[in-house]
Amino acid sequence: MGQRNGDRTATGLVLAALALCALLMSGAFFLHLRRAIDNHMEVAAAKARALPGLTMTDAAPAGSGVIVTSMESDGEAARLGVSVGDGVVSLNGTPISSLDQASSYLLHHPRQKIALGLKHADQMRVVMLDQPERGQ
């Protein structure tokens, strides 16, 4: 009988150790997942702020363009008449169809001024925005 109780105790300790390992591994996984999500959100936020004084997002369905989602109320874009909901159709005359495309264009074609092609209520127009210097 003594041997049997010892076996049960050892089995219980092994199971407890395995449960603790599983708990630690799942905790590490969820911390990693949280970090990856936070990083993705930071990248998305940086892309959304690709132009000075406004944020944008991809329009639905995917690939159908980019729309303005918010603006600084006293910013240059607002003073130039840009509105939330406007479609951004081009940058410096280059057509864009996604936020990734807009961010990539702005990264690889830095200019002091950005010609922002907009569509508002089926009307097309272009506004010139000053691009802040890198590092600001």
C-alpha cells in the first residue's frame, strides 16, 4: 500500500508540473500575441497619419480607395476644405487605391508639398498640403 501512495504522489506531482508548464507556455504565447497586436496597431496608426493633419483608412471593399477618417480641426487640411469622408484618389498625380500604396508612395517620394487628389460628392479637386520635414 505504501508503494501505491508513493506512485500516486509522484503522478500527482508530475501532473501538477505539466499543468504549470502549460500555464506558463500559454501565458508566454498570449504576451507574444499581445505584443504582435500592439505592434500591428502602431504600424496601422502610423500609416493612417501618413499625411499632415489628417488620418485615413482603406475604403470598403478593399482596393477601392482611401478615405479621410479624421482631421485636426485647426489644421491645414481643414483650412483647405478637406472633409471627413473625402476619397483620396491620388498623391502628386499618382493614382492610389489603398492606404499601403499611399504610405509607400509618401515614403519613397518625399516632397515639400503634396498634391492631394480628392473626390467629394462626385466632384474631383486637388489641394496642396505642406509635408512636414522628416523627424518632426
